[in-house]
Amino acid sequence: MRVGMLTSGGDCQSLNATMRGVAKALYRMYDDVEIIGFEDGYRGLIYADYHVMKSSDFSGILTEGGTILGTSRQPFKQMRVPDENGLDKVEAMKHTYKKLKLECLVVLGGNGSQKTANLLREEGLNIVSLPKTIDNDLWGTEMTFGFQSAVNVATNAIDCIHTTAASHGRVFIVEVMGHKVGSLTLHAGIAGGADIILIPEIPYDINIVVEALKERNRKGKRFSILAVAEGAISKEDAKLSKKELKEKRKNGVVYPSVAYELGAQIEELTGQEVRVTVPGHMQRGGEPCPYDRVLSTRVGAAAARLIKEKSYGYMVCIKDGEVDKVPLGEVAGRLKTVDPKCAMINEAKLIGICFGDE
Ligand code: F6P
């Protein structure tokens, strides 16, 4: 029996741990299973770049970040667009799958990758997918692997900033990953004791942010820390269409990211010295935290169980704290965002964290 496997999209700390979970369980379930590893995500499936994996490939990788298979971004929107040589990518993926006589394909991926997994399911392939992303923004699962490890890194960044911020009495902005969803920033911001947390789901008013900073000064606080999601947006900009926003950004001062724009505004409006820190891809690197190792082992083993049951067309998920499965058709194309009225935000507000909205 042959099972294909690939890791797709942005990497995270716990991809190897998850593949190890799938493989270890499969090797115990079947004497004759052969795992085919596709290189660099869907690219390997399209262009038939693969290798037969050995059980030893999965040893010693529980704690290793990155992915032993490599990954790449193959935008879902481009899947139906022929490549530069006129190759139909969807047909090519189906061809590779059939040529190798795969029983099924295991996909470890985030939002875009789940959409492609669903497309392949619709095209008749047997798919089992696994919820990967540091953003924890996949619909249908309470938790994604990679998220807790990234929370650790981002929190550590804020912790480090805390000591230097206290020495200098400055305003520090830490920009956290998460383009459309603020889960990572929310968790790292609370864990790191940020005074102000700005996330895409709650557009901010710069005057409210500035007032919160002034209030801290009045209380004699020497420094302030803002945890800002890379996708944070002002109330003003949130009202604009995509096109209008693009136009506005083209005509105004060009900042490397939202944190720098905010920094410039805060300096101008408060006269305080501001420093910006962007941990960036550090948040996806390093070893998986123990929570993710456990989660990855569990969802990996559960994927093998689905294969054993020939239960295809699902993403393994976490529901009510337990491992479960959700139809891929329900997951594809839907984002899980932070509810601005959720209990965690209410509690954060109770202790005085400002979200830039009130
Ligand atoms: O989806 C994970 C993520 O790290 C996002 O938080 C971030 O916006 C994006 O990927 C960065 O992508 P890339 O690695 O392609 O720059």
C-alpha cells in the first residue's frame, strides 16, 4: 500500500513531529506500507518530485523544526492556471497520484493548502489533511499545530523587550505574525504582558492608542509595550476598499509595515521615543514546544487511523479539546478569526489592556 505525503505553504515548528506521528502509526498498522514523500509541497506532486521514505527518515525528528520534505507556496488561485510550459497543474497532480497508485494523499497545510486538498478531493483523490499553521486561523479546528510554539517565540520576544523597555523608558512595538487573524498576537500579547494589543479583527483608533499611552505616563509608568499584529489596521483604513487602500498606500509615505507606521504616528503625537521590533520568521523557527509535540503526535496518529478506516475527505481537527475530523469541504476557504467580543478579550480589557477601540 502506498501513501503520499506532503507539507505545503509556510512552514512551522511541528511539521516533522506530525509526519512522524502519521508514519509511526502507519508502520505499526501495515507491514507493507510505503510512504512517498513529495518534495516542496504541491510542487513535488505537480512535477513528480518525490522519494520513497524509509522508516528511519522519521526517527529523531520529533524535536526538529522545519520540514524534512521541504515546502513551497503554490497559490490556490494559480492551480487552474497552466504553468509557463502550458502544463495543467491539477491534471498533473492527478496523473502523479495515479501513476504511483497511491491509496491516499496526506496533506499538512494551512488555509490555501486545505483549499487545494479539497480541490483534489473533488477531483476524486483520497485525501486526509492535517491542520498546520502558526496563525491558528483554520476553520473547523480549535487548535493548529505550530501555533503554541509560535506563541512561545513571540512571547519570549516581548519578554526580552520588557527588560530593555524598563531601562530606557521608551515605547516599544513588537510586530507579531498573522496577516488576517490576530490569534497569535492576542495570546503572545497577553502572555508577554503587553499594554496595548492591536489585531486585524479590532480596527484601532490612533487617538485611543495615544490616550492609553498618555494615561500610562500620567500613572508614572516608565515604558509601554504594544503587541501589534502584522495585519492590524486603523478604523479609517478598515473602511476603505482593497483598491482604495492600495491607492492610499501608494500615494502616502511608504512604511515597511504597520508597526513602523504606528511608531511614526506615536512619536509625532506623544513626543515619546519609539522602537520597533519585528521577530518575523523567528516565530516559525526552532523546535516545537511540548504542547505541539503532543498535538502533532495525536493528530498524526489520528490521520493514520482515518487511512486504516478508509475515511477520506477529512481534515483531522481538535473539537472540544479532543481529536476529531471535519469534512474538507467545510474547511476549505473559511477563516477562523478572533471574535472581538470573546471572553479572552473581555478579560484582557478588565485588566486594562487597550485594544485601540475604546
Ligand atoms: O501563515 C503563516 C505566516 O507566517 C503568516 O503569519 C505570515 O503572514 C505569512 O505566513 C508569511 O509568509 P511568508 O513566509 O511567505 O513570507
